[in-house]
Amino acid sequence: MMKLQSRFERAFFGAVLALALFALPATWALSPNGQIAAGPSASAASKMGPMDINTASVDQLRTLPGIGDTYAGRIVKGRPYTSKNQLVTKGILPKNVYSKVQGLIIASHVKK
């Protein structure tokens, strides 16, 4: 009786796990730091390497997770940046949006 119950539990939990994995969107990917990066744009952005917020176009910035037309425009308008965290300190992005993109962006030194 014990072996039958154990087999049933393993089969049941295996089926639940398979169903849960199947239900995840196919566009989700793990970023290098192990966090889930949602959407194809997040994985595409990470494949190209970090995006420079001082030189990226509005269209390029919009490929970052959580960045739409408004935030992309604000980033461009607020240039130049000496560090990427200025997106938060200057009020360009809220902290929750910045946390989605901080691993995908850099702020290179602007040539004078």
C-alpha cells in the first residue's frame, strides 16, 4: 500500500510540475543574474550586451523591459548621465522600472 501511494504522489507532483512549466509563457527567459526577464525584448537586449543610455535611440530604449515611449523620451531628454543610477536620482525612472533594466544598461562617459 505504501509503495502505491508513493508512486501516485510522484506521478501527481510530476504532472503538476509539467503543467506548470507548460503554462509559462515561451518568451520568458532567465537573465544572467537568475531573475526572470519577461518578453522577447528583454532577452534580445541582453544578447546584444548592455545598452548605453547616453547614445541609444528612443527606439532602442523602448526594447528594454518597462520602457515605453514616455520613459524612452525622458531618458533621451535627460542626457548626459555620468552613471546609470541617475535615471532614478534625477527622477527619470521610478525605482521599480529601473530595477528591471539596471542589468541591461550602462552609462558611458560622454566625449567632449
